[in-house]
Amino acid sequence: MDTRVADDGQLLALARAGDEGAFNALIETHRAELLAYSYRMLGSIQDAEDAVQNAMLRAWRGLSAFEGRSSVRSWLYTIATNTTLDLARHRSRRELPADFCPAADVGTELADAVLDPVWLEPCPDQWLAGGASSGPEARYEQRESVEIAFMVMLQHLPPLQRAVLILRDVLAFSAAEAAAQLSTTAAAVNSALQRARAAAQAGLPAASQQSVLRALGDTRLGTIAARYADALETGDVDALLALLTDDATWCMPPMPTWFQGHESIRSWLVRDPLTVRWRHVATSANGQVAVGCYCYSPATGTYDPTVIDVLTLAGADGKISAVTAFVLLDGPTDPAAVFARFGLPATPPAQD
């Protein structure tokens, strides 16, 4: 017998008797995978956390109506699906600057940040440790299904197709289970899945990041991240460009301006980021190599959490084909709290 199923049953019985602690324990066993699911649906870590919180409240209020005909996990996914679909249908899709406007010319200044909630946000890899089931029907590995390219593709799908593709091909729910969660028929699910798979095939690169990362190996990946950080910290623009493919892109949401190619990237680097002092700590985000960037503040004499750079690698040489630099602006969300989600400290370790 599946131990978690047995545990779920025991906790469910206690929760139905009014034990809120048992309910919280029941939810906690599924929270990480529900967060990852909600992130795939919404493209935002903040929206995902809000959606899961809302779904858990709905689950608590509807506990007496749960008859146990499905697993607790499937029941929770039904609630999370309805919650995220409600949000997705009433909010703009999350994009990256490359979807927003053309690449900037050499010498272009950065445009003001677009603070409306239109930008894709990075995903903490710790959300992927939640043990979503896998099976022969699952075409995408858990990390592949949060890669930047996959997330961009998902956001271009209508919300229903998005949900069907995730439920069927990422989480390996059956057509009947997905249909029950979506209050539709298995035939409708299969039709939506066929359209979503066609869009995925057309919109995704030939090689996933996971295949590239596995081919390179952990040692090479660590070296790439270290060389990238060192080039930024020493202001060595030539060393930094040597790590990039010729047609590499560099975008910085929430700024809509983005650059492509060595000439325009060089012009911007020497004019802006390489004029300040940085420290870096390696991490991972969206299943990809990432670096937490701390910018020096002359006013306080500290290095403050500022940017999470997610690197997309290409080919056997591991060159960087895209830098997606998620800039954290002061506001309702504390940048240090965002860094903590990615296992990054509030301040970088002291250097020898």
C-alpha cells in the first residue's frame, strides 16, 4: 500500500473531525507540488502562493463535501485547477521582454520598468521536490516543465489547454482524472491536449535545458557559473562575452528593454552593470543554472539582493544563449525574501 495514501486517509479522518492541525499536515504533504503546478499555470511565484493559499482555504471549507471517490491529491488538484483557471482567465499572460518589443539597438538606454504584473517570474527549484507522480504518459520531466522556454510556451496557450497539458503530460493524470478535475469530458480533454501538444512541439527548442545540463555535467556547470560571476565581479567584458553565443539575448524584466548579439550587449554592459560592484552566489531556478546577484550600496556599505540571473545554455561547449535577469525592485516584496526562496542568503559570504 502507498504509505502516503494511508497517511492521507488517517489525516483526512482527523481533519473531518475538526482537527485543523491534521488538515494542515495533510495539505503540507502536497504543498510543494501544488505550488509548482500553480506556478506553471500562472507564471508568477507570488500568484502561485496566493492561489495555493486560496485553494487550501476552499479545501478546508469544502472538506465535509469530499466523499473520497478520488485520492486526496486528485481532490486538491481539482480545487487548485479551478482556482488557477479563475485567475488565469482574468489576468494577462506572463511574458518576457522578447515577447513585448523588438531587441534594442546598440546604445539604447533602458526604458523605465513596467510594473504591471505582466512579466514571467523565476521559479524556486525547491518547489519541484514535492513528489508529483510520474508515469509512462508523462512526456516532460518535472524540471523540464518549468524551464524558461517551456514556461513561455505555456503562457501562450489558452488557460484550459495549459491546464490539460500540465495535468496530462507533466503530472500524468489520466484523461478521466483530468476531465473530472476540469468538469468536462475525456473527449474534450484529449482534444485540448492534442492542440496543446501541437503548440508545444512548435514552440519549444529541439533540446531541453535538462538534456544540455546532463551532457555538460555538474563540474562543467559549476565552472560556467563561476566564470560568469567572476567576469561580472571583475568587470571583464571580453571574458563575459566569450561565455555567450554570438546571437545571445539578455533581458531584464521588469525593464522591457532587451539586447541581442555581442555588439549591443557589450555596449550596455560597459555603460551600466559593469560600472558597479557585484558579488554572486550560484543557485538554480526553473531547473536551470542561475546566479544570485548582489549589488554594492555605497550608502550602506553592503551588498544587497538585486537580481536573479537564469542562464540558458546551448550546445556541447555550454555557451550561454540567453541571460534572463530578473531584477528585484524595492516594493511590497522584500528582495531578501525572494532570494530566500532560492536558497540564497540575504548577504553574500565574505570573500577572502
